[in-house]
Amino acid sequence: MVTYLHEQEVNMNKAAFVSFSTNANLDTLPAGSPFKATWTVRNVGATTWGQGYTVAHINANKGSQLLTGKASYTLAEVASKSSVGPGENVDITLEMTAPTKPHHRFFTDWQLKDPQGNPFGDIIWLRLVTIAPPKAEDKPAAGPINNSKYIDDHTIPDGTPIQEGKSFTKQWVVKNNGDLPWTSAYRLVWVGGESRMTGAMSHMIPPAVPGEEVVLSVPMVAPPARAEAYTSSWRIHDDQNRAFGDSFWVKIQSTANVDGFGIRPYSQNDPQWKYHKLGHGPKTIGEFGCLLSCMAMALTGFGENYTPLSLNNALLNRPAGQGFDGSNVFFMAPAYLIDHVKFYDNWMPLPNTGATHAKHDPNLLSRIDQEIAAGQAVILQVDQDPTDPYTYGTEQHWVLVLAKQGNDYLVLDPTDGRPVSLLARYGYAGRSLAEAIKSALIYRSDRVRIQRGAQPPAVEPMKESMAVSDIGQTDGALTYTGPAWEFGRMLIGVHDRANRHPVQADWDLARGRFETVKVMSGVSVEEMQNYRAKFYMCRLFESWNGRHVPVQDFVNTVANDIERLVNAGVTYFEFHNEPNLTHEGLRYKGVAGSWSNGAEFGQYFMEGRKLLRQRFPGIKVGFPGLSPGADAEYHFGHDRGFRLNDVTFLHQAEAAVRAADFLCVHAYYISMQEVETEAIALVKKYRRMFPDKLMFITEFSNPDPQMKTPIIDKGKQAKRFYELCSQIPGIGAAYYFIISGSGWDHQALRRDTDGRSLGVIEHML
């Protein structure tokens, strides 16, 4: 849990949040109960933190509560180490007590301060929701107590890399430091963090008498690979299912599945090195370290034990001209460092690809095939965003070749450290394999050959085109690897009135029928709560209509509305709406706006999300639903203009989607056949593209403008869409568009004039 702030750094003090864990369920915490919270923070600056550095309570969030005994602690009091050098992690643990007022939500914000009292780095924070404390008669009588003390990790130290899908057993050494023996009725129970590492949330523990140390074991499986570590927290429960004693956790780094390959996969965005300076320049490894990461992976294949960070440090010590030029690593650097590694130049498959310091080889693809067959290393330069027609061929990125795969290459991409089809990720519709490659660096070892398995890891098959017309042809398993959804299933939802201010007819129609309502900023808390739903989402609303709206102005416009809704318990906010339309901010064909493609909107979104989370720690900001369809002129209700292809726009904005807290999708149809083909296939496509994102269908319906579809059919279509969506994992809610609105009777659930139901709702639920 972290908030990112702009600040004036003092003496190059910088801190980056890494992870959070706690021994309590912060969503249902008994009022007045004690608990511990631990934040792992990395020193990403140039100064060692030591004597005089403190962790202090601040008021970054309005209403931030002090839940500890005092407002400031030295590192020696609360940190796992009292001196933290650049690049090192430290655990900061605070003992807190929940406020005594039940059924309320509370925040607490903390930040590091230097010896002069200047705050720096990411804010660390938590949110909790109190419940009524147990009644006196529910409390155990005074007498002998249960207690436990964590002693050591018996297996799997924190940060251990484990390949995704691999089984392992986590073991802790724990002491019974209470008064009562542990019997076969006692259990080790999951209490927080990642739940997917184990199939069972409760495990038997060995018997232990007071004073005895035992080893507790939990069999686990590494979840899908990602840059961030996975953490899962556990605590012992007695024979009455009451938790006691220390909580302890497992923390692993899940790596990509590259069975059969003698190469260790790395992501440049791994928190272990993401924030470290690259070479002698201003860039970090996370920003610009793709080539360095590829070199480190290649060297592991040649038998050398390097990570991106250790390779970076080793090259920093090389003479001038052998390591870095600023943040640029020299192509020859691995050969200067390792005596058995030789560099065999940089080659272009076609003349004038834009690659620098490269020679043309018309037979380069054959040469690459020969090199990988001989166990040598090939690093390819590609266009980072091949779908962007405005910047085609200009974004430099590097990937490491694993194997030949038909008319394609399987590559390790240092963006996330995962194997992927080269053409699927970096190809361009209608272009050949040679056209997807800007250049190829070739390295050979005269001592070691890279092992390459006969069966490469499975990857998403290459598609010749990403056009919308192909969308229903996408197949493959539907999996969700993101955070757990608090309701555990998809909620049935409806979109609020189009003018943002519902009336009695809307509440009467929706109450008791819909579990969740999506509102828009500008709605009052009373108007929203009159729906009496169990969950609310808000779309942040602003009118573009052919003008430029700076991102700071957009944030300022919606800030007051957000504050009211946050205080009422709303945490999920969809950032704007259908940005691939000209009336929603797309700059196109003389129409003014704030972005001209998905990449530019992605930057707008990421800056806006950062500003919003600075002002409102704890909120979740979602990437907005796009208008589905190909490039086309449109006329929707009162709105008209030009739509940019949604698939193109989405791929251009991929970095923003991955930065978002959740992902929104819009799906429309006219017939039942379209419900069961194009519409649901679109949702499935998003699921497969972003398996780690919680998704919300924030708009769906039959928009038949001529109202030729029978009302009964409209209801049945909506019911079927709800049903099909509920079968897709990781869908939080689906919202029918729309309950009512002036000029929206063709899609609404009631008439705007008299408030009467149009008959759709009677057949959809």
C-alpha cells in the first residue's frame, strides 16, 4: 500500500515501496484490537539511511489516524536494520491499535524523514474497516494463554526465486511460548496476502508443549510469473478457531517457465533492481535496462551467474569504453567482461531499418537460426510499439531469442521476463518476420553452449492481424491471476442515469434488483446511496467536446466529487470514458483534444492516476472502457465524431493498462448471436490479454437506435450476457447501460418522460 509523491529530494534520499503484510484482516478488524503492519521499502537513492532517520505519521490523506503510541519512530525502533544502504530493502513494522469506533473505515499515513526532518520517498499507508468487538461473554476467561513466536525460516528465505507452476514446501521454525500445549485440533491458517500459492487455507500443525520449537509446513505452488514478489501471511489458530501469537509469511519471486532452457529469465522491472541507476547516466534499469537484462540472461546461458544488477555493477568498474556511455551499455561489454564470450557484431535483416551501428546481412534470419541451433546467444532489437502508426519503427527495445517457432521466434522479453512470440508482441499486421527485427546482436562462447529444449514453453499463438473482425477467433484458457475480488463472484449491475442525477423512478426500478450501481462524478452521496446497493463504482466525468483538458485540470475538476464519495466508502473509480472517440478527447482530423492515439492517452492516464492517488490514498483507478469497433465515423445519441480502432488503441496504451488498478470493458450487440459471439469474445480477449487485471464490464446493452429489437429479446439478451460474463474468471461486475436518460430510451430500462419501465428489466433478471 503506497502513494507516489513529487517532492524535492534532499541529499538524494529516495525510498520506494516494495510490499505490505499484516497479521490481521484489515477489512474486518475488531474495534480496539491490536495488530502489526509491515512495509518493505527499498533505498533507491544515493544516501545511506542511519542515525537520525525516522518514520513519521503524516496527514497526506485527510483524516489520517494515528494508530500507534507515538507519531515518530527511529529506524532502530521499528526497522529490521538500523542502517540501510543504497539498493537495500528494509522492513518497517509498526504495532497499531484499531480505533474503538466500529463499522467505520480509517486511514493512516507514514513517511520516512531525514535527520533534518525533511520527508522523502513513497508514502506508506494502510486502510482498515472496523467491526464490533467481541462481546464480553465471547472472550476467554483469564488464565493460561496460547502464544507463538517466530524463530526462523526453515526453507525458502524471503525473495527466493521459484519458477511459476513449480511445487515447493514453505517451512517455519516456531516456538510455543504460551502456557498451553498445541494439540491436533490446532491449525495454521492463511490470514492475508496471496492466497493462490496453496489449495488449502488451513493446515495441521505438529503437537508442541510450552517451550518447544517445531517446524510448520505448507505445500505451495508458485503463481504466474510477475516482476513483483508474492507474499502470503499465516497464523496459528487454536481449537476454538481463535488466532494467537506471531504471524509469519512466505515471500517468493515467481519466475517465468523456461523448462528445458539453460537461461535464467529476468525482468528489468524486478523491484530488486528496477530503481537502480543504469550505468553512469540518469536512467534506471527499469526505464532503460532492456539490453542490460538481455545480456544478463544470455550470460546465465553461458554459465555465468549474473543478474541485471550485478552485471550493471560489474560493468561500472570496467575501463572507459568497455561498460557504459552514460546509460547506454556498449554492445561489446559482455566480451570485455567474460573471456570466453565473443561479440560478432550487430546485423540488420533489411537495409535502413533505423538501427545504429549495424551492418546489413540479407541472410540474417538464416544466420540467427544457425546461431541458436549452435547454442549461441542472439539479442534482437525491435520496435517497442509496432501498432502505433505515428511512431512506427522508432521505439528501441531488446529481447533475447530462446528458440525458433515456425515462422517466428520465441523470445524472452525483459519487460516482464516471460517467453512470448516475437510476432505476437512486436510484429505488425501484414509485415514479415524480417520487418519485425531492427537488428540482431550475436554473442558466442568458445566454452559453453546454451541449452535449448526440444519443446519450448507454450505461448499465445501468433495472429496475422489484430483487427476487430478476428476477435471472436481468439481461443485458449481463461485464467485470472490478479488480486482476490472481495465478493468472490461477478455482481449484477446497472449504470446510473445519464445526467448523473437519479430520481425516484430510477431508485424504485433498481432497488432490490441490482447488487451494484455505476455512478458518475457529480452525483451526490444521497442520490447514490438511495439505490441501496452493496457496491458502487464511479466514472470520473468531464466534457471534452473538441477542446484540450490538461490532466491537472481534469483532476482538479473531479477532486471534490471524489472526496465526498471516498468518505462514503467508494474506492473504485473508472478514469474517464471511451477515450478513442473524438468527443471524449481524441485529437483527430482537425478536432481538438488531449491525445491523438492510445500511447498518448496512456501517458495522460498514468499521470492522472498518480495525481489522484497522491490526493486520495487507497482509491483504485481503472483504465476506462473503450468504444468497441474499427476506425469509423459514429453517431451515438447526442454525440458524433470519429472512433479510432479500439484494439489498436488498447495495444498502444498497454503500459497504462498494466499500471491501472483494474480494467474496464464496454461491449455492445444487436442480436442474441452477437451476444454469444462478438460481445462475449471481446470480454474473453481482454481476459486473455491481461490475466492479472480485475475487470469490470462498465457498459453493455443493445444500442439499437431504431428500436427494432423486441423488448422481450432485449431482456433475454442482457440476461444471457450476464450469464456468460459470470463464467469468466476475474470479472468484478457487469453494468447494463443505462437505467434512464433524456434521449436514451432506445437503451434505457425506463421511459424518461413518465418513469415507467420499458419492459426490459422484467426479462433480464
